[in-house]
Amino acid sequence: MFIVTEAKDTQTLPLIEEVADIIQIGARNMQNFSLLEEAGKIKKPVLLKRGMAATIEDLLMSAEYLLSQGNYNVILCERGIRTFETHTRNTLDLNAIPVIKKHSHLPIIVDPSHGIGLADKVPAMALASIACGSDGLIIEVHSHPESALSDGAQSLSPQVFKVLLEKIKLLSAVVDRKVNLNGNS
């Protein structure tokens, strides 16, 4: 299992580099250009999460900071943006997936747990993300979400995750087959 750990500033980045397989730049730091430049000098993969008020263009330009320093192992992450909606934590911007795929060669994964913030809605958003062409998912799972110290409201139980994983496998096979039949990539 790979370790993904968030680097919050340039001072802790060297420590994170020592222990993490993938360095995460969180949504709050997506436009911390000093951190992006330093992470770009590291040869480990960087998971760059979209800020909640960032446009697709903002995300792609932040990725350019990493790429410009020589790190080409960049993974983009859609995790929801702030809108006027109040029933969910954020609005998961699923149209960002095909737009990013059109304008960038970088892989895009989706974090529906943060994107919607409601565990009972995460499976639907995860499946929609796969249908939109996501290259992967981040899904929070907790054995006892009701007693989690943080993010319990968006965490799936292992039982629910297992069912979702089977659905993801089936849908992925259909999406992959459709893409191959149409000659798209």
C-alpha cells in the first residue's frame, strides 16, 4: 500500500518526502507557488487537489509550476468547489473531468468524499466520476464512521465500500469497452 501524505509548507516538505510515496498538495495550498516549485524539484509523484474556489485553468496552471521544475509525475484531483449550494459540503464538478482530459495529458482522479461530504451520496458520485472518465478515486472508509475523529459524515463503512467497489469494477469495464469501441482514449 502506498502512503500519500500532505505537505502543508516548504519547511515540512523534506520530512514528507522521506516517508511518503506520493506527496499531496491540498486544496488550501494549490496556489502556494513556493511549495509547488519545491515539490516540483522532487521526483516523487505529486497529487494536486483543486482549490474550492479555483477554476479548471487555475488547477492546470498550478500543475505547470510542478512541471516547470522537472517533476512530470503529477496527478490532478477534483474534490469539489464552493458554490451557492448549501445541502452538500461542496459541489463535485464532474464536468471538469472531460475538460481536463481534453486540455491536459495529466491523470485526473476524483475525491467524492470531500466533494459532496455526505456518505450516502458518495457512491453515486463515485460512479458518476468513473462514467465521466476519471482515472481513479479517493474514497474515505472508516470501520465506525459515527465515531471518527474527523470526516465521519463523509466516510463509508467497509461493507458499503465493498459493494461500491464491485459496482466500480463493472462500470469501469463498460466505460473502457465503450472508449475502445469508439476509438477514443
